[in-house]
Amino acid sequence: MFMPMIQQKTIAKRLKSLLLSLMIFFTTLIQASADEDIYRDLSSIARGTGDTSLFYTLNTASRGLGWENSDELNFEGHLRLLQAETITGSHDETTLYLIRNINGDLHILSMPPEEEILKQGEASPYFKLKEKMGNKLVFTVKQKKTVVNGETYSFVALQDQPAQLFLDRIFKISIVIMLFSVMAGMGLTLTMNDFRLVFQKPKAIITGAGLQWIVMPLIAVALGYLMGFYQSYPFIFVGMVLITVSPGGVTSNLMTYYAKGDLALSISLTSFSTVLSLFFTPFLLALFCANVPEVKIPVGLVVQTIIVLVIIPLTIGMSVRARWPEFSKRATPFFSLLGILALLFLIIAGLLANLDMFTDTERYGVKYYSMVFLLTLLGMGSGAVISKICGVNNYQTRAVSLETGLRNASLAMTIALLIQDYMGDFFSSMFFTSAIFGLWMYVVGFLSIVAFKRLLPLRDGAI
């Protein structure tokens, strides 16, 4: 029985539309892949490998283009400056400005001579351009594609000064204020006695510190290598390392309370690891990511962030606790709640701003989510197993296990946001990985609390 002619035409139109959509999709994928290859090649040149004369060739080629009949584009993206580390020479020979839109398209920015920018002053679209790095910007540009040394490049010239998105600015300011407040709140709960516990319970403290700073990062590195993220998506790998070299947070203390574990030990481990993070977070991040393709860790910026957003507010909070202990005790519940809300705000707001990531199933597929879940699970599992091997009792093991697997995801996400543009993490993979870990750790944390009743029972004399 034949289909009516109208129905046949309808099906034909739908098939045509589907084929067109597939063609556009695969064309976009191919273009994104080509831009990724170009970016990697240019980054390699900046690190001293490859054709170091290409920077000069691209800069001079861009100035020879005519922009009168070129296409005008408006998009959101990031500015990136590549600087050659191993060669000396003129500005054109050693530096190259890139613009990458949020879809991944890469453009070479045509830079006019320095004297021309200075002559125009504030009227120049390039005025104080370098100061705008590190933010998501709105660009208005003229575009031209041309072949240089057998490779097709997209060149753009600024038409207006790039402007930072208002919501992006508010979001960054908000998370800095919230994290500062949360760390000050943590300081309100601490006294010097919490640090003296290091000497009173040395076995549990040393075991917990070793698990936090050695075992957990090694698990992240091993998973990153085994699942191929080290080579394929290096910033996901860095994100895994970042979250595991971040200290514990208020979440681990809260979970330990519900798990009926050693809360005093949990607080001491959190305090101890938070202070040590000033050294261990940048050191281990640089150590484990030293040879990751395309990645250069801004150690100084990480240290600066930890000092401003962790050490200073923690010191302020402890000083207030020492001076006004009763006020501090009354304020503690508020700051504990603020810590949970800050984490949820960071995760939800960050993910809502990057919903397109969930459609990038090649980068963030089943393997990715399984890996982050496994990282959390192995962290808590190793915390329990190694603690028992070291002779730690069940009461303390509950605290150590949760302290190992639960991290200060708020701090990791904040560091990721503040360094991602400097590092060239245009897909926010470090932030996204820390956020997904922050979600999974609640799930695994509550599962662990349930499992503790059977696996780590509290008998008489166990405490």
C-alpha cells in the first residue's frame, strides 16, 4: 500500500532537514578539531618547540589584510596571549594574541603597531588590551580567512574595545566574597587546641594528612592516565589534580557529625590541611601537571589566591574567636550553613552558565562522569582501608575516610575560575570537573555514612 504523496513529501523534507543538521554538526566538529590542532601548535611554539618564526609570519600577514569588505562578527569569548619563552626578538617575533569564542573557534588577532595604539589612546579598540585578559569578553570584530604556510587561519581586527560581561563580573566578585566569608566562618570555629590535637592523636592525623596530600592526588593522576584524559583533554586532568590537592572543607566536618565519627579529629584535619594548602596545593599541582601538554601552572597566582581567600580570612576568624568566644559560638551555625549554600551556589550558578558542556558528550561523556565518581569513591575507600591498616580505630577511621574523599570544592572552583583564562582553559574544564566532584562527593558521602554502620561499627571501647 503506497503512502499518500503529501506524506511522502513531508518525510522527504524531514530527512533533508535531518541531513542538513548532521552536515552542519559534523562541519562544526571538524572545524573545532582543526582549531584545536592550530592552538596546540601555536602553544608548542610559545614553549620553544616548532617553527618559532611563525609568530612573526602571522603578525605581519595580519597587517597586510584589507578589512573593508570583510565579515563583521559579534561573539563572547576569551583573549589569550602567547609569549615565546626561549627566543628573544621584537614584539612580532615573540608574542601572538588569540581570541577564542565560547564555541571553540580560534582567531588570530591583528595587532596594529604599538605607536598607533598609543596615538589613539582611549579611542583605540586595543587600549589596555592586556589588562582585559582573564575575563569572558564580548567582541565586535572584522574577520578574514587566509592561507599562511599552507594552513588556513582566521584573522580578526577589533572594531570596539572588548567589554566584560556584567553577570560574569558579578559572579566572580560574589564567589570571592562568599569564599572569604566561609573561610572566616571556619576560623570562628577554631582554637589553638584544634592544632594541638596533631600531637595528641598523631597516628590518625599523620594517616589523614598522607591520604589527603599523597594518596588522593595519586589516585587522580592514575585515573587521568588510565582513562586517557592526560593526552586527550589535559585541562580535565588538571581539574582532577586540582580538586584532590585542595584541602578539606566544612562539608567533611558536617558529614563526620552525621556519621558519628571523631568530629574533633575531622576539624583538626580540616584546619591542618587548610594551613598546609598554602604550600601543598601549588606545589603538588605544579608537580603532577609539570609535563601535561599545553599546560603551564601559574604557581604564583595560586599561592596569592590561597593567601587572600584562605589564610587571611582563617586568621581573622580565629582572632575573632580568641577575642569574642561567645559571639563566635553563636555565629558558627550561620557560617556552617553559608558554607553549604556557597558550594551549592557555585555549582548551580556555574553549571547553569555552562549548560552547553552537557551537550559536549565527546569531552564530558559517560567515561568522564564515571571517572569523577570513581575518584570520590576510591578516595573514601582508600581512606578507610589504609586507616585500618595503620591501626586507626573505627571511630577515627570514619572521620579520616570522609576527610580524604570530601574536599573544599568551593576553593577548587574559585581557583579554577581565577586561573582558567590565564592558562587557556577556554572550556572551563577545571571548574566543571571540580563542580561535578562537588556534586558526586555528597552522593558518595551519604553512601559511606550508610556503609559505615556495617563496615566500621562502633563497639564499646572503639572510641
